[in-house]
Amino acid sequence: MHLGRTTLSKFLIQQLRGSAGQNELAALLVDVAASIKAISAIVGRGALGPSDTAASIAAVARRAATPESDAGPGAVSNASGDVQKPLDLLTNEAIVRYCEWGGLLAGMASEEMDDIYAIPERFERGPYLLIFDPLDGSANLDINGAVGTIFSVLEHAGEAPPTTADFLQPGKRQVAAGYAIYGPSTILVLTVGKGTHGFTLDREIGNFILTHPDLRVPEEASEFAINVSNERFWEPPVARYVDECKAGGTGVRARDFNMRWIAAMVADVHRILTRGGVFMYPRDTKEPIKPGRLRLLYEANPMAMLIEQAGGAASTGRVRILDVAPDELHQRVPVILGSRAEIERIERYHHEYDTGTDKPYVSPLFNERSLFRPEARI
């Protein structure tokens, strides 16, 4: 492979050579890349983009009924109750439009659709399932911040139309995963189980070009990303880790840490893939009914696969994310991922808390055997 010259198509041919179903998977990922190019153009126009969203809303409504929202004109709510912006719907429609007709998919599931979308009978069905979050971090659109697309590919057995149960596979069964980040440039980061690699969209020729081969997450790092406004709701092991990081060089870690938080998972994970660190969206008590905030199928699983393929680790704090068996389509989980040594430390803190061995440090000068116990005083 030649850096700066290898196209995505050429890369996929080389990576998947000798693999079962190599042509179909490569063709599907090229279709996904085409939808990402379209989304890049849509997002790039910003406020200059389409003002009439009725058509896009109607298109999505054909596939999944979505209730009205009080968030303003053109806004609806998805299955999780999150407000959908018009661009959420436009980008969802773009992925469906580019990927439904190629004979490569049996069905799709999206964060923006209530139910699965089985490929219509008028199109040939294929051996894969596509799961995606079409516009991660869409709240950042209002401030012209980074947003992205996250996707995952699973195999589908048999020729029958897929059911919801077919999508409920643990993340370790993914055959491909990736994300696109729409910033100063559009970058596609992808894995097919042979490392994690980055491609930059060359807008002049319309191709994704390999620019970041074999991305590796440093085992240790001095950056962490978490929404500190939720600190009062954190579990003790998360609070313990963050407190140690904030203590810096004068604390038990004996080195300074920087905190980063972009509020778009793709942007925070992309930073970790390029220079290390930890991303945390842990379980908390703010909404006790929710076991986590991020969706297992649409966000946690694909990002966990990318991070692990780059040498990092991804956990709920208690178990490996890719081992979690999904119970429902829009299931949420805690997500803690990044540099392996840091994730192992956070998992150890959770284990110590759960087993009751997480004890605060007490100076021996001031416990029961000290010089200051009451019976020793004069």
C-alpha cells in the first residue's frame, strides 16, 4: 500500500483478499463510503443547505413512524426520545438510499428509526446487516462543531427477511466497523478486523485516500474525556479515577492530565486514536432507569471494535463491550474506552468497589494504633 495514493477500493481488495465474501463486503463498504461523501456535502453546506425538510421527514416516516416533537418546526423524536434535527433525517435517508439497492444487505437498523428496515422485495437481498448512527453529535451543528457518522456490519444467515433478533448480536461478531468525522477535512476510519486505518476524502477527485494506516492507541496517556457536569451522579470508581487525574503531579498518579470534552463521540474517539487517552460516558444515577447513555449497537460496538483493533481497550467498567449480548435494538450501555493501561485501571477500580475492597487511604498516624489514640493522651 502506498500512503497518499491507495484508494479505499484498492485498500479493501488487498485487505479482504482470500476472505469469504470479500467482494460483497468490499462493495458494501464502498456504498457506505458513497453515502458518507453525500453526508459530507450536506453537512458542509451548513445553513446554506435545504430549508424545506418536509421531504426528508416524509422519507424517513416511510420506514419508521416517529412521533411529533415540541422542539420546533421540522423536529421529531426518535425511538429513544432524543430530538431529531432535520439533518438527522436527511443523513439517515442518505445512507438508506445509497445502500438499500445494491443486493448486499438484508436489512438496516438506525438510531433514527424505531424499528429495523428490511430491504424491500423490489431489491435483491444480500448477506449483511448494516447498523448506523447517521449523524453523531448533531447538537454540535448549532456551533459549527465536529459531527460524524458511525456504522457497523454484521453477517445475516439465511435468505429470509431479517427480524430484530438477527440484529441482536454481540459486538465481537462484527465483520467491519467505522466512522466518518466531518471537520476541516472528512476522514473515514475503518476496520475489517485487520487493524484500524484512516482515509481522507480528496474532494477534487471524489475518492477516499489512505492517509492514516495502522492507527495505534498508546498504552498509556495523559488525557481523559468526560462530561464533568455529571460528576455528582458518578459511581465511586469513576469519581476516584477522575479525582486522581485532576490531582495531577501532586497526586497518586504523579503526573499531570488534561481534560477534553467535545460532546461528539466521533471527535473524542478520533483524538484517542491519534494521540491516546480515555473517553468515558459511564453509568450514573442521573437517570437510574438507564443503564448507560450510549447505544450498544449504533455507537459502543463499532467504536469498541475500532479501538481494540488499534491496540486499545473498551469496557463498560465491568465487562468488555464486545462481549455484551444485546437485549434490544436501542439498548444503552456505559462506555469507557481508550488506552489499555488506563482502561484496566478503571476496571480494577470498579472491581474493588463492587467487592468492597476499595478503601480510602488513612494515614497510620491517625488510626486506632497511633500516638494520638485517646488512652495515650496525658
